[in-house]
Amino acid sequence: MTASTQPATTPLPTSSRRLLINGLLLAGMGAIAASGKAVIVKLAYRHGADATALLALRMMVAFPFFIVMGMWAARRAQPLSRSDRGRGALLGFSGYYLSSYLDFLGLQYISATLERLILYLSPTLVVLIALVVLKQRPTRMQVAALLVSYLGVLLAFGHDIQLDGHRTLIGSALVFASALSYAVYLFGSGQSVARIGAVRLTAYASMVACVLCIGQYLLFQPISALWTYAPQVYWLSLLNGTVCTVLPVLAIMVGVKRIGSSLAAQVSMLGPVSTIVLSVWLLDEPMGPWQSVGTVLVLAGVLLVGSGIAKKR
């Protein structure tokens, strides 16, 4: 082939390259920040806090940020209808309150690594929910992705169950229920985000969850009991509410806007990997070969699901 017939490659304009790089960095930073939540919760458990208290403290920190986010998103938008408000409240209950509470409970029993792998099944559960609710049959690629993902979790589960079978069963069941609850949120938000808006829906659902998490604590404990923990619990909750809750929401949202949801989903693969690194480094959790293989399989399965969804769009 002569020089005149060789296909020319047009480099991206500088502004487009900058947006791409910034989007990748934001999506990656959001994935890594969100993955630190499990490690922070496990550290806080070592100082005597329980799941209800940690969840309340986390949401007390995050609540003001979500209020500001909601006010900013609503400044030029139409008022929400009663049905949209009700739908947003249900999504907040499922995606941010119930999912978080079950996750925090499960972390009392299983490793941060296994917790993160089970949570990463949420996209595959969305495929199954669509099959049941909308009668949407999964493609061959999606079926392969489901098999690969669940095989990966089973391998990691088999490693942990040898260490403490009873606790691993309880914790895995709780975290799987958390993943299912979040999958319901993902499925439902897909039906509502076009009408409500991604930022406003996220902020509104998060505010609902904040009220529920704080109210749940006050239902069983006096407010004064929330200030009786070791100082480390409050520092960790401050990190959890800002770096691991608000920052990921904003970073991933802006990242998706700049690089698209498909590429952002692929960048989110950094999440489980960073959880493994942090759990080994900060929690001294064992990392066996079966967990490593299981992690690779779960990531591959989620990547296949994301690719299949992107092709359908």
C-alpha cells in the first residue's frame, strides 16, 4: 500500500482529548472512592460502632450536600408531579436506604473483598429483573456474562466459607440482598431519569435515604447515644459521608456526562481492585488464589454485560 492510499488517522482535538482524560480520571476517582466505603465501615466496627449508628452518621454528613445538589438541579426544572415524587421516594428507599443498610449489616460477617464482588452483581441482576418484569430475553452475551460473574462470586465465596462458614453464609445473603435492592433502583431509575433528570433523581432519592437512615437510628436509640463512640468512629464517618458517598456520586455523574456510560462502566472496574488492595493493606484480610480468580471472572462478566447493553443502545 502506497503512502497516498494509507488511511489517515485524525487525532482528537486538544479540547476533546482533555474532556476524555478528565472524564476518565473523574470516573476512575469515583469508582475508587466508592470502593473505600467497605474498608472504612470494617475499620469503624473495630471501634465498637454498629451498622445502624454508622449509617446514621454517614447520612448526617452527606445530607447537606444532597440538599444543595437537589436545589441546584431544581433551579430551572419543572416541579415534580406527585407520581414522580412517590417514585423517587421508593427508589430512595430501595437504592440508598435498604441497600446500604443490608450492606452495612453484611459487612459485619464477611470480608470487604467478597462484599465488593457480590455488590458488583447488580448489573447482572438488572438483566434478570428485566427478564421477569419486561419479558426481555437476555442475549447470548448476557447469559455468558451471568454465568461468568456468578462463577467468580462462587469461587470467592468458597474461599471465605472455608474460613468461617456460618458467618460467610449470613453475610453473603445480606450483601446479595443489598445488591438486589440496588438493582431494583437501577431498573426503576432507568424508567424515571429521562423525566426527572439524573442529578435531581439522585439528590432526591439520597435525601429520602438520609431521612430514613437517621430516623431508623432515632427510632431505637436516643440522639445522645450517637455521641458516645470513640473519636475514630466520627473521623471515619466523616470520610465515609464525603469521600466515599458524595464525591463518588458527583465524580461519576460528571464522568459519565463526558465519556458516556459504557466507558464509565468499564473504568468502574477499578472499584473491586482498589477494594482488594485497601482490604489487604488496611484490614490484613487474606487474599487467596481463588479470590483472585473470582475477582477476574466477576469483572469480566460485568464488562460483558456493559458491552451488551451498550450495543443494544
